[in-house]
Amino acid sequence: MRSWLVDQVAAQASRWRLWGPVAFGGGCAVYFVLRFEPAFWPLGLAAVVAFGVWGAAKGAGRSRRVTWPLLMIACLAAGLAAAKARTVFVAAPIAPTLSEPTVIEAWVVDVDSPGQRGARVVIAPVWIRGLSPDQTPVRLRATVRGQPPRPGEAIRLFAILNPPPAPASPGAYDFGRNAFFQGMGGVAFALGETRAADLPHAPWRLRLEMAVNGARYGLARRIVARLGERTGGIAAAMTTSHETWINQEDLDVMRDSGLAHILSVSGLHMAIVGGFVFFGVRLGVAAWPWLALRVPGKKVAALAGLSAIAAYLVVSGAPPPAERAAITASIAFLAILLDRQAVTMHGLAVAAFVVLALQPEAVVTPGFQMSFAATAALVALVEAWPKRPREISAPWPILAIQRFSGWITAAVAASVVAGLATGPFAMQHFNRTAMYGLLANLGTSPVADFILMPALALGAVLEPVGLGGPFLAVAGWGVDLMLAIGSWTAHLPGAVRTIPSAPDFVLLIAFVGVLFICLWRGRLRWLGLPLAAAVLIWHRPPAPDLWIGDGGTNAAFSRQGEAVVVRPGVREFAADLWSRRRGMALIGRDADGWTCDRFSCRPQSAAAGPVALWWGKRAPDSERLASLCQAADVVGVRAVVTNLPASCADRLVLDGVDFARGGAVELWRDGEGWRAVRTTDVRGNRPWTRQPDPDVSDSGA
């Protein structure tokens, strides 16, 4: 046994360095889980010292048992310093919560995905009434009425301005942090029609960005005009990232069938487009003998693949997932240019290092975690795949059967491995598992890989000159077939299963387990299997008895495994996120048993519910507040309360001050009282956290 273990460790001689990006990413993750903002100089100094100690040990000829742990510590420290440096670099003003609507004059930078309240655009504010220039955010996401204005237009909005939204519940996905690193300093909701504005000349970089986005949006409109809103909307999303024309029904079908990843421009799209161009150019060079004898066809094809990826990155608008995928694919093509093997674990490690060095915040995003886990699993599958000897003089029917069966086996194995690798992250972040996702992806993979994406690429290239019609028609056929497969699988019995989130540290355990299976060479890799399954098997803590959303405008309580929302249809997105995170189905409260009016809602008995809400902007008078306290154990008041009536003495009353300081709150019954966890308790005091409302004083209940 000892000899066997020594051999297992010796087999990792060329694999130890692969853990460098893991340690670097771990340092980035440590930075983002801190509850306070560290200074840069201690982190930078620690990284320099750690690398210095490692270099000294390596120069002194120390063994790997000494140098490898020192290298991991140095990479961990470098990750911390890189994340802090990135935060300092992207820091920009964050919009405050204004007490009154304001006027915004801005340039339209891009058309964003539509929200629940209408079309959305990304704007670059030039002037905001009530804010000085140094308080004005660089970018805002604005919800507008009617058709969205096109990129490059100067507009004037009368709108409500808020900072980026906080997490829907403690520990949930932090939209504000994501917006901070994308340069999005706030959200605006237009109260009237969008009007034209007369603005000074925009800087050249902004003009270039708007021109590119205008061309992208124009291409998306032409695709929709060719194929119709339903089919063309999905084709446009896969080409330009514009999801403006996708209806909610089709979006639900794609999610429930496990095909939603096709809508987001990411690794799959980059691999198909880059691979299609690579093999097409290589075939063209090989088919021309004169050229094949004078140029290295493989390297020419790699250069063409690099160019195709760069062009697709521009056309797609360069969203973060597309940027990460482009970096990974570019490194593979660069390996070909340097006469190295393209698909290796070392190449993936270099790609991970580059991505994390440029975007350290990616380590806490579901897209990065799922993408690199799936890619690492597929590369490990390639390394372990048995090499089949080539047949000599075999009849072509036998060869055709062997090739087809080999392709089917490889496709099934790749789908299973990628699905298993991404499963823990889908469970933890999205709380839903498409039970027939493997079936749907196997059915759509040949269509997407060989028909849909190549035809869509050719159609997008030729459409500006009016020649893309035939190719877009073929792509439209592929989209319709993909929707048909997705609809069939999404409506099968038990197609979607909701799984509550495990504690946050469990995902780290699962990530380490997945990486150990992929990076370790030999049978000991299966020691990582129970770790990789941690999210699935870990015990879930009891769900909260009550949730009150950010601002106190809505609430939900648990009852017999279901989440009952107090105000159905009002900001229900946050309530839905909370209920899925806790593994409960969201239902509306019963009409009977509740007394509701324009500004409040209260239960008529303890059996109806434990919470009463007041969502009016002005505080309720003593009589109304007393009636709310008499009706429920917990009272949420949106406004600031200065005096509590006697009936509220033994009640938990949360008012505007509490919500401004703490955000959304989860409550558990604890004997005669309540135990609370607020969003700020988990989020901490970081550059992307929202500051208290300027009009909320320290006085209150």
C-alpha cells in the first residue's frame, strides 16, 4: 500500500503547478467574503514577501514539499491583492436613494435585457438633478416606457433613482456587487415618456462604444425582421446578446429543459464559432495543394479562429461570460501557434490565471464557477479517454458505424460529465435542476453544433450586405427545432426539481472535490467524489419562519413547506428568489382571513399569518399602528416610526431605519422572541454596499 501511494504521488510530478490558479482564485474568494474592506498595502506587501520567500526557497534547492506549500501561499496572497487592486481600479460613484424623482440627461449606450416593468437601456448620465458631477454614476440601468431608444441617442428622463439592488435575502446573490464591477452605479425607473435631449459632444470612447452597440442592435433587429419575433428573438440573443424579443414563456421553457445556457454567449458559442472557422480554414488550405505546400495550414487556421473569436466578442457586446470564454479559446489557439497541444489542463490553468487576474470578481459568479468546472471536467475526460487504434483496410460501412457510435458515446459522456461538474453550482445558485437536461442537450447538440451556430454566424456576417437570408432561414429552422425539443422535455412529469441552498461553505467543499477529481492523476482522484457531492447531501438548516424584503414593501412566511407571499404580484421577484433559495414553492396568501387596504395588510387571526405590513411612504398614525400590532407578532413599516403605541410593546416592529440599515431580513421563532439575520450582517461594509438613505434619521422604533 505504501509503495502504491508513493507511485500515486509521483504521478503528480507535472500536476502540482495546476493548483496555482486554484490558490489564486481562493485568495480572490477570501477577499469577497470579508465583512470589512482591507487596505491595499498590507495585501500587496504580503504577496511580495510570500513570493520572495518562495523564490528564496526554490533558489536554495529546497524540495517540493517545502516550495509547493510556499507557492500556494504566495498565489493565495496574490489573489487577495489582485482582488483589492481591481476594486480600487473600477471604483465609481454609486447613486444615492433620492427622496423625490429626478431628471436625468444621458446618452443611450446599449439596449439591455427587458425587466418585469418594461424595456431597459444602459445609459451614460451627463447630468442628474440633485447630484454634483463627482456624485454622478458612470453608468445607469434605466427602465423606460414603450420601445427602448437606440444606442447613440441623447435622452431626458423623469425617473426614480436608486442604487443597485441589494441581495433579495441574506446570503443570496449580490446584484449590487455585480453592478459595481460592471461600472453600473444605479438603476432608474422612468415615470414618463422618454424625450430627446440636447447634450454636448460625447467623448470619443463613448462614441465608439455607442457606434458598436448601435450596429449590434441594428443587426439584432434585422435578424428579428427576417425570422419573426419568437424565432428571431432567440437567434438575436445567441448572436448579439440582446434578449429584448424573447417572451417569458420561451425563457421558462429553456430554463426548465436545461437549455438556458444556449441563450447566453459563453464558452459553447465561442467553441463552436472558433472551431467552425478553424476547421473550415484548415480544410480550405488542405484542399488547395499549392497553398498547402507553402503555408502551415494549422497555424493559419488558428489565426483565423482567433480573428473569429475577436469578431464574435465585439458582436456579442463582450459580456463577462463571453470575455472569459474568449480568453480560454484564445489561449488554446495560441498553443497551436506555439506548437503546443491545444486542449490540456495546463492550458486551462493559464486561462484561469489570466481571467482571474483581469476579473478577480468572476470567482464568486455562477458563470465562472460552472464554466471552468465543466471545462476542467471535459479536459480530464479527454485525458482519460482511451486511445482507439486506427483500423487498416476496414470496409467503409463498418468504419461509418464505428465513427457514429464513437461520436454518440463521446457526446453522451461529455454531456454527463459536464452536467455532473456543474450540478453543485446550479443547485446552490439557482436552486433548480432540470431533470431531463441531459436528454434535451443530447437532442439539441447536433443541431446547435453543426447547423444552428454555423448558419447563424454566416448569416450575421452576410446580413449587413443583404445576403444573409438563406443562412438565417436555416438558423431559424434550428431554433424552432431546439424550442420544440426544449418544450417537450420541459413539460415531462417532474421536469424541474427545486433544491434549497446549502450553507455557503459547502459550495467551496464541492468545488475542491470537483477540482481534485479533475486535477489529480490516478485512482486516488475518486476521493474527491464525496466532496463534490457535498451540496447534494449536506443537511439543510431549518427554513426561516418569515422573510421581509428590502424596504419592507413585501413579506412571505413559511407554512407547511410553502412560502406564502403577503402581496402577490408586487415585487414578487425577490420573494421568488427567497423561496427557491429555501426550497419552498411560492404561493399567494388566501383572500379570506386578511384585511388589506391601499397602504397596509394585516391578518385577521394568528392562523392566517405572523406578519402585518405598512408600505405607505408616510408613517401610520397611532391608531393604525396599534391595529397592526394587535393583528400580528411582527410588523413591517416602510416609513420611519417615532413613537410606538402600548399595544406594540411586546411586538417586533421593523421600520424604515431598520430596513435602511439592514436590508432584507429573515426571522426564526426563538422561544417567545425572534432571531433575525439581516442582509448587511452577511454583506458587510464594502465599496459596493448601499449606504443608508439620506432622508432617514437615527430616530425611530
